[in-house]
Amino acid sequence: MIRAFRFRLASVPIALAFAAALPSGGLAQFGGTMDLRSGPVAWDKVEGGNPLLNGEVAGSYRFRPLNGLRPELLGRFGVSTGPDARAAMGYDLGVQLHTTGGGMWLGGAIGAAGNGSSARALTRLEGGVRRSLGPARIEVWLARTGFGGRIVSGGGLNQDSAGTGDTLARRGVSEYTDVGSRVLLSLSRYEVGLALTRRIGGGFSRRSGWELSGTWWAAPNVGVVGATGHSLSQFGLSLPGGRFGTVGLRLAVGARSAAAPARQSSETRPVTPTLAVSHRRLTVHWAPARTAEVMGDFTDWEPRPLVPLGAGRWTLPAELTPGVHHLHVRFDSGPWLVPAGAAAVDDGFGGRVGLVVVR
Amino acid sequence: MLRLTALLFFLSLPPSADAAAQDPRLASRLDSLTLPKVEAVLVTAQRRGLPIEPLVQKALEGASKRAPGPRIVTAVEAMLADLTRAQQGLGRSATADELVAGAAALRAGATLEMVDQLRRAEPDAGVAVPLAVFADLVAGGMAVGAAWRSVEDLAQRGGDDEEFLELRERLRPAGQSP
């Protein structure tokens, strides 16, 4: 067993390039997150005491919905140095199709992984479903990753110096399938997540992985993350599995919720904020935001923060009085909007204001 | 005793229109040039028997949107005109909500005759919701005539507020952006 520092960078300069290259229509969305985490790792079946440095850059771009499907382009590039100080890398580009109403997604990606010139092509097919239950978001997914040939390279983390582990090199793995589930509970500025993964197929000494994480959003786009668990081998980045405990920062970029990393975020989001009033309670649905505010005649037109309910839903923690109300909402301190669900009437100032009836 | 009686008499008098128009919320949000002009509009509204709260809110809305002072005064005056027209169509017994919804409906394209017809069709029920639904439908892109026929038809059948809201949901798909 060795203990090493784990450094993970998950996001987004590539996505910035995406944003520059792709059209930026009003309903299309670019986004991602950047995670900076470090902590001790006890690697499975690997000897030696070299520290590990691992970086991953990922981004995505969601297009406008078309015929009930919303395409999304995703890209990822990762590098790592391992116990033998050789660099390994992996990258892939993929497309996912999200149903706009059914909570399902299906996608594929191509790329390469390995060590320098010994990198092999990889392909990945994946799909999943997700549901929102109150403040909880639940995802179940399946991903099959195949390589162009058995990856048996001469160094880096692909090589098991002890010869007893389940690294890609020793087992000569050419493909594997993971089934996973993830539950994310959002309460105010706090998020708690639990992810379980099961690897299907032979040749692996460890088949189950898990991660328990907690995030405190100290600012709209900056979160403090703590996580612990036991990861499975990540062959794409030539990482063996291991027990880990990490702390770090999460930065939200673009329109994507920081709670959902670029590769895993597949929740269906409305194209405009949607407002509903039930039992004199005002609720707004707009998942990509980190903060939400409302102002209207019931606040004397002063901004009031909305409280997150999870799964992109926000509420005003007070009942509205019966009658006709005018209002605006905004997200992440952006422009004031008229949400769908409210009538957009002339505000007398050259714009529109939302009108709702509360019974 | 006489002095006490006189004091109670003066205290029991309703506040003057000018005093009621001096809303501390406005004083803290409007500049010194805009404030007296808005207060003058409020005094006019009180003298016409119109609710002043919608006008105060319109001024506060303008302040929050950083509208220039003259624009705020114009918007409040326009609101006063809308409320006055709504009162003409709905009568002096109309509630503040009905007047606000009526103003929105008139601004959306309804006529005084339409508003008056709706009032007659719903003599015992409030018309705030039907008027707001009409304004909503027009804002959603529906033609004024078609929206009005839908609202009027339901009103003549004695539809309640819930049915008007259902009408709105039916004619305007959920999630549609205004």
C-alpha cells in the first residue's frame, strides 16, 4: 500500500475553446466545472511511494432542443504521472442526446488512452436515466468502454510492478462495462452526493467502487468539496483504483450547474425559467443557476433570495397574498427576467414585467 | 375635558390626501425632483377613489430598474390613466386587484365595453382572474379577439377562478416563454 497525493483537475479550458468555436444562440448552453482536489490515496495492488499528479480538462456544449432531443458535445483530456513518474494520458470527444421530457440520455465517444506512443484508441457507449425526487436527483447509468487493442504499455500506471494487481497491463483488458448510480441531495448551500459503481466482466479483482461527497457553496460559483470513497481503476487515465479522501475547491463555469460535472450532468433543464404558484407559494425551476432572486410588488421591488429546493427548483420562503402580483426573477445576479408561467405585460419602462394571479 | 375632546376629534379625522401620499418607501428610493411629482400623482389617485398602492409599486419598480426620474413619473401617470379607465369599466366598487388586472387587460387591447361586459357576466364574482388571464393570453401571442372570446365564453358559463386558470393552461402550453 502506498499513500500519495491525488490532484484532480476536472474542467474547462477546452470547453472555452468550444464556446469560441460553436454558435452561442440564446438557448444553447456552454458550461462546465473545475475541481481542484488533493488528499491521500492508498492505491490498490501498487507498490512504491511516488506521488501522483492527475489533471483532467473537460467541457460541454448543449444545443437547442430538436424534435424532443437535445444534443450535447463533450470533450475531455486527462494526463497523469504515476508511481514510476511516467506520464499517461487519455482524451475523448463525444456526443450525447438528451430527451427533453423523459429524463433519458444516450451517447458515444471516441478517443485514446495510454502512455505516449503506446496510446490506443478507445470508444465508449453510454446511456442513463435520471429522476428528481424533491431535493434529490437520482441517476442510473451504464457505460461500455473498449480499446483498440489490449493496452500493455511499458510504463506509467499501466504497469503493475508487483504483478498482482488488476491494472490494465497485467490483465490485458480490452474492454469493460460499468454500471453506476448517483444520488445528489441539495439543501440550501449544501450538497451531499453518494455514487456507487459496479464493474461488469471478468479479470478484475475489484468490481465495486463508491464515493461519498459533500459540497458547501461558499459563493455562487465557488464550492468547497470533501470526498471519500474507493475508486475503481480508471484505465482511460491509467489510474489504478484506491481508497481516497480529498478536499478541494469546485468552480462553476458557464451555465452548467456546478453540482453536475460535465461528463455526468445530464439533467433535463428547461430552456427558460419556469414559474409556478401553488398554495400561495412561489416556485421557480431553472437548474443551471447557483443563486436565484425575486423582486416584485410583494417585496417593494427589492431583491429577495430564493431558497434552493434541489434539482434546479427555487422557492420564496413566504406566502404571497391573494391577488394580482408583478414580479421578476434573476439568476446568478444576471438580468431580471419574466419567467414562463407569468404573463409578460408592458412595464411602462420600455420592457416587460411578469404578472401572476395568486388565489 | 374640552381639550381632550378636541384632541380626540382631530386624531379621529382621516389623514389628508397629501399626508397619505407621503410614503416613506418612496422618499428613500426616489430623488428629490421625482418624489414630489410622483406624490402629486398619488394625491390625484386618492381624490379619484383609486388605490395608491399600485402606483407606489410602479414607482418603486422604476427605481429598482434604475429608470430615469422623468420615465418613472411617466410610468406612474400612465398607470394612473390605466386605473382610471379600468375603474370606468369596472365601477367604483372594483377592488384594487380588479383594477390592476383591468389596467393590464386594457393595456393588452381590451376595450371598456369588453371589461364592462365581463363585469356584467360575473356580477357576483371577482373579475381579477379573468382579466389577468386575458392579459396573459394576449401576452402569449393569442389574438385579442380570440383571447377575449375564450374568456367571455367561460364567464358566461359561470366559470370560477380555477376554471379560468385551467383555461389559461389549456390555451397556453406550460413552459411556453412569454
